[in-house]
Amino acid sequence: VQDHDGNVYILGQFIGGAKWVDGTDILPFSAHRNRCAIIAKFTPQGEMVWHKELYSSYTDIEAYTIRMVGDTALMLYAWFMFPFDYDFVIEKNELYYFDTLLTTSERFPKSPDSLQTPNLYYSLITLGLENGNIIEEHFLTLNYVKNDGSMLRDKYYGYLSTNHGIRVSFNVDNEGNILLARHTNDLMYELCDTCPDGLYYWSPNEGNLSTMRLMVDGATKQLDVPLEPSSLWNWQIIKLSPHLDSVIASTYVFDSTWRYSPNENISLILHSIDIDANNNIYLIPFRSQNPPDRMPVKNSDTLTMDWYSCMIRYNSELIPTGLVQVTALHTPEGYCVGSLTFINTYYDSETNSLFLNGTSGRDPQYTTLSYNGEALNLMNNACWLRLNADDLSLVSYGKARSAGTRSYERTYLYSDKYSWSHNGSFVTKNNRVFCQVEYQRNILFEDNQISNPYGMGLFVWDYDGHELEYIDYNSNSDHNQQAYIFLKDSNLFLSGTLTAS
């Protein structure tokens, strides 16, 4: 992210051996192989101002996103485990927590005594821009509550955590409210009445859970979020007040009429959650192609997710107000063999345009892509759509054209090898669309063929989709990875990873 002065703040993941540009170790624990999280501030000229580390010798640190809070602070969502305080742990473990080396868990608020899992922390940490010092921090424990008001627990470890908050997506709106999107398993557990000590068992089609309770800062605050019958692979959005004093609103993404079956092979992930200047929320979920049914969007009578990915727009009250879904024809056997996978959005206030970028693929023999009945010539291309931000009607689109016919020759805007990547952000301004593209040979742009086996480059279009310019920074390796793009005044900042083989 960037502040108003153009300073750049980056979040990185590092393991043992990582060094700064001057050759010094990023961490004194660099011999360890655990993954740590680093936040660093750079000037627009690339000079480092400060850096902060979050590292555990016990396990990996999970931290994937930082957000700017107004123009005064940064917010980080992180998941980490402090070493168990049990007698059977022999090895001494440490936590390096933003300039402080800790060997005991006394630094953090304790959960109630009956919650015997004080070592697990889901945290929201706010850092100052000037020096990176901690301004505010909150630690969450997510627990299930049964219909009778008691908390679900097991025999050995106390109350059962929801345990699926490791890669929670989050964002901050213009009032400082916090949006969390979590992968649910709310039907996974059911109290076993015949089992001793209130044990639970896996029950994907039944369940007796009523509430998820957020225990904030050692249960100083207890925030209840309603649950309902829902698929194991659903997502829930929770809107919290700036200091986690209250739950403002919550909703599931898909309606409870769609239910997971153990015999169906489906996965559902979240690519992005974006917020514009008007506090509209843009959510991009992605699903596998099975089962071949439509998934109804909750609180809507008309919106349904068809294949692969869509963009669901919500207002500030978490009510769905629109959906963008590029559809495809199916094979005679009923399987969809074409798709357009959205990655993220960008709102252009000057033209009231909503841009979505993504990639299309699969066999063009059976498939025609279309949006609201209009055919799109996008098969096997990296591409973007420009929509009217009010009614989501199609205005134009652009693409980086692939001349390949086989799946490994397709263009793409993201790398599934790195699930924590931010997947090729792009920006628009003054009738220009800038997007980084990862590609594999046989790419056509401005009628020039790009034939590198693996590569990355910056592609530039105008708003009508005309191809303008291509800048290559290929290193002939399949480990290249693009990240965010920033446009500050007339300066374009690119981030990513280049690997030389």
C-alpha cells in the first residue's frame, strides 16, 4: 500500500536465509525454516525507512494482507501460535513480535480458564506509519455456541475453535470499519449426546450450532455472530466496528438452499474483497466446476453463481446489489469446458467505471463466453472488462491474445503455485489500463508475437480495449510472480518476484 506522500509499505513472507540488500539477515533466527512475516516502509526512491518482523520458532506465521487505515496507519491480519504451556513440551520456543523477543505467553491476553487453548491467536494489529510502532492490537478466539447457549467443546483441548480463520480475507472501509471474510465449516460439527465429555463428530448435513462467539482480548469483549444452516464450503462476511466493540452486520455469501454433499467434489476460495470510495464491497469467489448446479446468493431473489467465478457487489449494509458472471456453454455431457476467472476489481471514479481483470481458458471447441447475452471474444486470453458502475452493463473489454491452442500455452494473470499471492493487481487512469501479465509463449500484443517460454510483462490498453504498449521483464523462469501495481501521480510502481534459472 502507499500513503499520500508516495511511501511504499510492503508485507513479505520469508524463511531462513533471507537478507536485506546490504547483506544483513532479515532475522537473527535466519537458520530456522519457519515462515515469518515482514512489514517494511520504503521511500518512493526505494530507501528503507523501517522494518518490523513477526516470527515464531514454533510454527509458520500466517499473514497475507496489509491495509491502509485512512492515511494514518496500517492494519495487519495475522495468525500465529505461541508455544504450548503444557509440561510435555520440551523444546524452548520463542516469538519475535515487532521488536520484542518473547519466551513466555504473558505478553498476550488470556482466554477464560475453561478455554484451554491460549496459544492460538487471530490478531488485528495496527501500526503507525512514521515508525511502525504498534498503535492498537486485538486478539481473537473464534468459538462455536450450541442452541442451548453452551459452547461446543471436546475432551482434550477445551472449547472448539472454528479453526478456519487462518487465511481470513479482510479490508477496511472509509469509516474504519473492518470487513472479515471467513471460510466456514459451520455445519461440520454436531454435539454427540451419547459421547462422554460432550465430544463432537463431523456432520456435514446436520448440526446444532447457533452462534459463533468472538472472544476479543481474553474475552474482554464477547461478540456473537449468528450462524445458520450452510454449506461447509460457504463464506461469511462480518462487519466489525473500528475497535472491535461491536458486530455491525454479517451475512453468508451463498444461500442455505445450496448445501454441500460429501459426494460432490467442490472447492470454493476467495480471490479478493475490495471497497470503493462509496463503501461498496466487491467480493470475488471462485469455485471448482462440480457439482453442475447454480449457487444462489444470499438475500437475493435473482443472483446465482454459475461456473468458476463471479463478482458480487454489496452495499455498506452487506446487501447484495449486483453480480458479474461471464457464462459459458456446456459440453453435451453437461460439463462446462470454458470459464473466465476474475481476480480483482478497480473502480475509476472519473468515468464511474468498474474494471475487472482475470483470465479465460479451456477448450474453445465447445465454449463461447458471454456476458448478459453478449458474446465475448476472450477465449484463452488474459483480459479485463469495463462495466458501468451503476448498472454493471458492459462498456468495453481488452485482452492479451494467446495464439496457443493447448492448455499450457494460455496466458494467465495469476499463479496457482502461490495461493497467498495478491494475483496481479491492475490500475486505470486517464484512459489507460495497466496490468501485469504472466504468460507462457505464443502471446500476441499489438500484432507482435511474444514467444518466451515463461515470462512477465506490463501490458497497456486504452479504455476501449485498444492495445497500446508492452514492456517485457522476462527472466525465462516459471517462478516469476507479479504482485501489486500502484499509480502515484505519473509514476507507476510494480512489485513482484523474478527468478533467474
